[in-house]
Amino acid sequence: MDISTALKQAGDAMAKAVAHVSHDFESVHTGKASPGMVENVMVDAYGTSTRLRDIAAITTPDSSTIRVQPWDKSILKDVEKAILAANIGFTPVVMGDAVRCPVPALSGERREELAKVCRDMAEQGRVRVRTIRRDSIDAVKKLKASGGATEDELKKFEKDAQALTDKSIASINSALAAKEAEIKQV
């Protein structure tokens, strides 16, 4: 391993950490209906447990309703029961050939709880990024000890790794600010 490879690997790992935090933010319910809120609900149908997105079409006809239309109408009750059991904060209703899930508006207290959850997710992401920086610097220090790098190369690597870390943490912070603004929007 050389220093440029180590820097590229650290940058890639940090980018994955930022993407992971952004993906985590998408799972947070903001009072606006989103298919992502129910797509991973596990439904017991046909004798097995299956993800809802694999057995139904999930749409949002308006900003406060999720509509789940199973491809097989015989499992409507199973879908309703699974969404209710998932305890995601809304009560499904069977209407014709689909299940409607009205998404309730968030209270101010609940908005604060969700903002706190997002801040925790962001902090976990920042810790992950710092850990990647530390591990990559340790790897280059070992390379230097074995004679594969000079002191100057190590110092330059530390500076470049810190720049990548700062950029990644800034990305996480801006995603957090956007998510908090979305949560607090009434």
C-alpha cells in the first residue's frame, strides 16, 4: 500500500459514511407521507415474511396519505395487520382494493424528539469519519516505521486526511441542518 492509495481509501470510506447518514435521515418521519416509511414493513403472507415493497405498490396520493395496493387482493388484511403491528405511528384503513395510511401531523414535542434523533445520527456519522481518519493515519505511520514513507509524506498525508475529514463533517452538518429545518417546518 502506498500513501496515495491510503488517501483514496480513506476518502471513499468517508464518502460512504456521509451517504449512510443521509440514508438514515430519510427514514425519519417528518409529517410528510413517504413510501420509505412503510416499504420495509414485514408482512406475513403466503406462509413467509416478505417486505411490503416486494408485494405491493406504495404511492403517496397527497402529502398526508400513503396508499398501499397489494398485487394480490387476498392479502389486504395481512398488509393492514403488518402495518399496524409495525407501530410506525399511524392506523391503516382498508378501502376497496388498497390500504390507506393517513399520516398524522407532528406535535411540537414529537418534532423535538425527531430532531434529537437526527442529531444523534449525525454524531454517529461524525465519529465514524474521525475513526476512518485515525485508522488511515495509523496505517501510514506503520508504513513509515517499515521504511515505506518519509516523515514529510506522513505530515502531508495527515494534512490531506484532515481536509477530507473536515469536508465530510461539513457535509454531515449541512444534511443535518436541512433535515432539522424539514422536521421543524409546520
